[in-house]
Amino acid sequence: MAAEQVISMKQVCKSYRMGAETLNVLRNIDFSVNKGEFTAILGPSGSGKSTLMNMIGCMDTMDSGTYELNGIPIHNAKEKELTKIRNQEIGFIFQNYHLIPTYTVMQNIIMPLLMRGEDRKTAERECGEVIAMLGLSERLRHKPSELSGGQRQRVAIARALCSKPSLLLADEPTGALDQNSGTEVLRLFTKLHEMGNTIVMITHDMNVAKWAQRTVHIVDGEMFEEA
């Protein structure tokens, strides 16, 4: 039986106009991720990996090519549909957490569910198992400023998981952390992968990429995979 694909990109290209010049950022990208895979996209600054992440996360559009996420043709989707896809299909984990500083831990975690129209009590109940798994039960009334970097990233991971997304998309998830906190987060990613989550992690750090099941490289807008 063929593996179920979560991401299927074919011949994806993206360029930007820089004055009179055209900057080709992505060149004929073919990229697929099967359900349950943990894939790292490894590349230096300026390689095109951030643009590719924005494509995968439905935050930017391609010039040409096709992209299907969980069978949904993203290349044909309108902005209203893309907003819904981002909220329901993708769990975002950012380098700088993107937590709302005036919200408590619980308010930050349940925010995507409230945006879907769920009531607060239902959202809190649905997130309970994730909160316990990530060791945040004693921190729910704290504000982000009262947490360590590693704890803030766990809050961001909990927020992503509670939406039960098809894909966890992590952008340099250890970039703002010290080595011990970064290792703790990567161990958590390994656990989430073992639980069956599909993870794509963007990184410039080879040592971080080694935690993934599979690594693809992007250099000057072109992609190749490790043998």
C-alpha cells in the first residue's frame, strides 16, 4: 500500500522583483512528506528555506508548480480558504514562540480553538491531555514573561498540538534556546514523532537536523536529499 502523503510539491518556483532584477528564490522544488515522517529542511541563511517554509505553511503563494497539503490543492486556494487551512491543518512552532505576552499560558494554548468557534471550557478540556504531557499543568496561570525559554517553547508546541493538525511546522525551534533547553525540545519532537505526528523542521544547524528521521538540503533555491 502506498504511503499517505501529507505534502506533495511539484516543480514549485518563486521569485521576487528587486528593482530591475529578478531574484529566483525557489527553483523547481519537488518535495513530499509522508504521514508520520519527521523531516528536517537544512540550509544556510539566504538558501530559500524561509520562503519554502512560508509556502508549506500557506503564508505565501508560488509563481508556478503545484502543492497539495493532505490532498487539498493549495496552489488553487483563495485567501479565505488558506486562512482556514492554516488554522486547521498546520500547527506552527516558531523560533521566537509568538506567544501573546498579556495572555496566560492557558489562554495562549487554547487560542486557535477559540478562533474556530469553540467555547472556552470545551477548549480547555480538549487541551488537557497535551498540557499534562508537556508538563505545563502548574504553569497555566503564568504569563510568558514568567517562563524560561524552554517552557515558552513547550507552550508554543502545546498550542500547535491542541489543534490536532495534519502537520507540525517548526521554524528554527531551538534557535532562541540554550543547549540544554534546545535538547529538551528536540527530545520532545522525537516523542511526538514516535506518537505518529508529521513534523517538518526548518533549520540551519546540522546538529539539530540530525534529530530528524530524514534530512533534505536546500542551497541557492534548489533542493537535494541526503543519500
